[in-house]
Amino acid sequence: EVNGRKILIDCGLQQGRDEHDDNALDFAPGQIDYCLVTHAHIDHTGRIPMLVKQGFQGRIVATRLTADLMDIMLQDSAHIQESDAEWKNRKAERSGAPRVEPLYTIEDAQRVKQYMTTCEYGQVIDLCEGNQPLDLCEGVRVEFVDAGHLLGSASILVTATEGGITKQIVFSGDIGNRDQPIIRDPQYIRDADYVLTESTYGDRLHDMDKDPDYTADLAAIIHEALGNG
């Protein structure tokens, strides 16, 4: 929150084990002014149609390529939501259980496009509103930096000014590997006051001195599993 404006970074759908209730948002969607999206994967975007459905009227900001992928992936996610609800309701008819509604529909997913603002890597987006010159206006500037994780993926550098104090906050998103086909290497951000980083693999060390051999690593895991019965 900066100068009374509320900014949401990503709005993902829990996948796998039910560690979080996907049916509820932890905030009022209508009070969010901006949703900044690091990349299109469903665990980072999957509840954006739900955000719109429940009253979001702000702007969604992402790279152009992320927006293109989101259009495809969110409609696919919506199709899955509708299919799952239909399957559960067929079972409910037999068991007498209450009917369920999908989190959102394909129509909800299609509405996301009308809230999208796109940018390119390195382009500075000024979220400052008002009639003051930009150098006098207190607000938020954001820059999307290539994270090398997926087509269009980014880390987001937020420069926020409030009360004459400016802070730089980095949201890492998911960071990719080096020397991958098609996807460029991650571009690193050197300075920040705060960094909020993804930590899926935060409890393990990566050997950065050699190229990973994923096939050999997988074979070793399979060998160990078979050995353990």
C-alpha cells in the first residue's frame, strides 16, 4: 500500500495439496487498484478471473507475452473449473450433497483482458496519478525484468515514494535457470531495499559451478526409490 493505493502482486490458484482455500480471497477485490503479474503460470494467475468476478475494477499490469499466455491459460483453467463442478454436481445428485459452483467460468476468464495493461522488459510504468509533474508526484513506478523462467516471466522492481521517502522493493517471481533453450538467462537486479523472493527450493543448495545433469539426477532418484522397495 502506497499513498492509499493498494497493489497486489500475483493472484494464484493453489495446486496440489489443499493447503489453502481457493474459494476465498484474503482481501476485498474492489479495494485493489493494481495487480502486477510476474508470469502466467496458474499458481501465480489462477484466481485473477475470480478477482475480476468479485469486483476488481483496477488495472492488471504484465509483460505483453505474459498477457498473451494468460489469455490462453486462464480460459483453460476456467474450463477445468467448470468441468470439475459439473462432475461434482453429478455425484451430488446421487448422494444428495449440495451443488457446487465453479470458482469462475470461461466468460469470467475472458473478461480479464479488458483490465490488462501490457509492457515490455525494461519499460518503466508509472502508476502515479494526478496532474503533478512526474518528478514531483509521489507514487509508484514499476519495471519488469526478465526472470528467465517462462516466456514473458519477470521479476518486478517497484520504486515507491511516500512522505518524501523512496524505497525499492523487488518481487522475484519464479527465477529460471541459465543456458536454457529459447528462454533467456535471468537478468539480475543489483540494488533494492527489500526483496520478496519465491522460496519453493529455498531449503536446498544448488551447485552453480557446473551444468546440471537432470537425467543423471533423475536416474539416481529412481535407483534409490527402487532400492528402498
